[in-house]
Amino acid sequence: MARRVVLFVLGGVLLGALAAIGGGALMALFGSKDTLSSGLQQVSTPTRALVSPAGSIEGTSGAQTVFGNVRLRITATPSGAGHRLFLGIGPASAVDRYLNGVSHDVATDVSVTPFHLTLDHHGGTATPPPPAAQSFWVAKASGNHPVLTWTVTSGSYRVVVMNTDAAAPVAFAGGLDLTIPHLFGIGIGLLIGGIVLILIAIALIVLGARSRPRPQARPVPDQAAGP
């Protein structure tokens, strides 16, 4: 029985520590605005387009019920004069058809903090029509300082950055923000809940130590008494 109590207490300490660490990490990453931001980063490709991996997003309706609308915001500014930028998000299959035979780079690995891109080059000689003229985009923006905001929905999508005239190369200073409502509050709840669990476990340890019966002293035999 005592062993079960000890295991229960140690489990409470472990769960409390994990919850507190997780809550603190959420608060540090997303901040009070519930937003994970890459900051402004310089990105370039010698090809005609920079494309994100075909990420599948499933169960968005359930996430929106819990968190609210999850939003992706992308900003970009051309690094050189003479080009206007296009930002678009489209179904992966439609983007792949549009860029078939077109030289482009796919970001196979994207790290936000710290920012890092690993690019996979896809060769080609075709010249695609201007991206803004395509009808398959679910969200798009273009100009000297385009800002694209998209409410994440279920499906498989790619993010595409190009020059508006589909020319190469593409170079820009860009930033990516992912906003998940209420995440900072959830982080606070996890942090507080974890600390409470740890305090309860410590209190149980202290109470158990105090309530443990002390061994009774054995009577000392009377040395003066005879046999």
C-alpha cells in the first residue's frame, strides 16, 4: 500500500512538471497575442517560385471548435527593384499542375524559431502564365508589400511565392505568423495546474513523513535488580 502511495506521489510530481514545462513553452513561443512568429527573414531562390511542402491539414473543424479560427499570415517585400511579388495558397494538386515543368524550389524543411529553410530544387524550362490570373487560389495577395491572411481549413495545400510576372529569380524579405486563439491562456492554465500538482505531491510527502509512527524505545533492564 505504501509503495502505491509513493508511486502516486511521484507520478503527480512528474505530470505536474511536464504540464508546467509545456505551459511555459506555449507562453514563451506564442506570447500574449497567441501568435508564433518567424520574424522578418531574407529568402531567395534562383528559380521562378518558392513553394511550401504539401501539408495535409485534418480535423480543422474540431480545432476551430476548441480554439477558434486558426490563422496564417504571410508578409513579403521584394529584395530588389523591378519586381512585384505574388503570394498564394492553393490546393496541392492544382499548384503541382501549374508548376509542372517550371523550375521551382520546394521548402522540404521549415523551422520557425530559429528560422531555417531546406530547399529541394525542381528543374524545368517552361514559363507559366502569371500566377494572379489562376482561379484555383484559396487566398492570394500581390504588390510591392503583399500581405496574405488565411483561415486554415482542412485539406492539402501549398504556399507559393513568385514574382507577379512569373520571372526568375525570386528574392524577398518575408515573415510568417501563425495565430491560434486562446493558446496563451491554455499555457497559463497548464503552468498553474502543473505547479498545483507539484505542491499537492510535496504536501502529501510532508504529511506522510509527519504521520509515520516513531519506533518506541525499548525499556532498559534494571542493572541493579538481581537474578
